[in-house]
Amino acid sequence: MEDSELLTAEEVASLLRVKPSTVYDAAARGDLPVVKLWKGKRRTLLRFRRGDIETFILNRTTQDRTGG
């Protein structure tokens, strides 16, 4: 799959094994990279780049990669 593929909050939630509301909350706090496509009268349409989500996951691994 392509890094720039856009995912819904539900798809990201499935990848992270969390609830979609957790994804929305993380995006609102700025903890999760998000693409705001447009703002409607009631809500903003959010999408997430697959590559950004994969990087987010990689940057949060607890394993020491320095070999020490």
C-alpha cells in the first residue's frame, strides 16, 4: 500500500486496536498526525496518511534500537 493512502479514523483505530474516539481525541490534541480535508457546518472531515501512522507507531516503540 502507498504511504500517502488516506485512512479514516475507524481504519486507524483498527490498526492501533483502539476505539475511533481515541483516534479523534489524539488528533485533536495534536498527538496524531491528521489531514483536515474540509470543515463543514457541524464537523471537520479528517483523514490520516498511512505513512504518518506507520511512522507514529515506529517512533513509539519501547525497544532500545541502539543495541545497548
